Amino acid sequence: MAANKTKPTGASVTQFLDRVADEKKRADAYEILDMMQKATKAEPKMWGGNMVGFVDFHYVYASGREGDSALIGFSPRKQNLTLYAWGGWEQDSELLQSLGKHSLGKVCLYIKRLDDVDKRTLKKLIANATQRAKKIAALDVQKAH
């Protein structure tokens, strides 16, 4: 079974964010960092070379595949600010309708820049996604015992 490529690195989150070339994207990344830190009440950690994650989580799939991940996180990628959450984002369809310009992947929420979205709505989405992810993690831990 293949091991996860994305693992905690111990690298500095602020050094990573300070290297984001686009000044606006860097400022947006710091704002998302603050939103996620408040929602999770946890310290950020670098996962791999380009993802900031919060709350370590060990998962086990029904197939037996297991690994470690962050419950919620983000990456200031070239094309988008990419927000990740275990459990996804689509359950908050009403909030997503009022978020503003965005797109969704399986567990990803893509935003070009924070100016394109309603920040209050984004904060609620992050808080909701954090709570969902924590419930998933708690259930997964219970199943493992």
C-alpha cells in the first residue's frame, strides 16, 4: 500500500507564507490562517511543501488504508487559494450560495482572492467544516477501537 506523500514537515508556516510571491495572495493567506486558527483553536503546521494544516488526524478507510492528515487546511496556490476540509464543503450549500465567486472539488474549496467572497460567510464555512471534520475524526477513532 502506498504511503501518503503529504506529511508534517516541521517547516515554518510563516516562512512558507512569507515566500508567496504575490503580495495580495500572501495577505489573503495570512487572513485565512487567522480564520482557521480561530475556528480550530489550534496551531498551524506545514504538511508537505505547500499546505498549512490544522489538527492532526489519523484515518482508517474501510479498505484498510490508513494515514495521517490535517482536518482542515489551505494552500496559497498559483491559480487559487485552496481550502481543504475532511468531510468537504458541499453540506453548507446555503452558505456557499452566498459566499461569492468560488468553485468546489471533492474536499477543496477554491477561491481566487478573498475580495471575491464574503468573509463573514467564509468564516462560517470554515467553522462548520472544522466541526464536521472533528466529528468525522471522532467517529473514525471510535471505529478503530
